[in-house]
Amino acid sequence: MPVIREEDDSHERRPQHKLKFRRLPGRFAVCQLPADAPVPDWATSGAFVSITRSEDELSIVCPGDNVPAGPAGNVKAEHGWMCFKLEGPFPFAQTGVLASFIDPLAEQGVPIFAISTYDTDYVLVQESYAAIALATLRGAGHELWSPDDSWRKLIE
């Protein structure tokens, strides 16, 4: 059973995992539709898609090219995200995995959008922050695994 600690030094006790991650190919969009909207067909294709419905909204992350341009479908969308996949799986009992990855980014002012799945975590970073995000993650001891160097175009 978890124990609540009164001390305020919990950040110092947080496990600092050294993680392997890779950049998923392509550019992504983070979209919002009304909570009662049906899941659009364009939202379900691609190597990485996340669809979350709450009582407040339908949230979709998908390849940016999937999102219809203009007012079609009443879609609110933020484009220009790159996606990092943490190389899992991670047991549910393992704590601090995502925090180890995103805390250094937060300290450098890098905005993120995180998605967790059963096996792992995905962290989206705006492309305009690519260079600082990669340098920060490497500086924190995380290792980029990449089958190609396509992400380099974003920081050069």
C-alpha cells in the first residue's frame, strides 16, 4: 500500500530512468471535436493514432496530413508536432518513467503532449522545439534510437 509522505523532497526521490526512445516518422496534429461528434474516418488511418473521448471533448492525435483543411468537420487542430515513442513496455508498478522523460523538457520550457498506452508512452513535441528537446533529452541521459536521420532536418 502506498504511503503518503509529509516531506516536500519527493522530486529528489523520484526515480531517474535512462530511457531509449525513437522518433516516429511524419508530422502529427492534435485535434479537438465536440464531445458528441462521431469519430471521423480521417482520424483512424496512420501508423500512430490516438482517440480519446471524454464528457468534454473528442481528442484526436493523428498524422497531420489526415486532418481536413478549412472548416470541414468543425475541427480545431494544432499542427506541426513530432512524436517520440519511449521504448517499453513498462510494468504498471514502475514509477517515474514518464516523469523522467518530460521533467527535463519542462525545465527547459519545452511544451509537450503526452499519451500513454498499455505498454508505453508517447510524447509529442512541437517541431519548433525539436533541437532543444533532443539536446535536453540526450543531456538527461536518454538515448535516441533511430532507423534513419529524417528528424535531423527539423533541427538543422
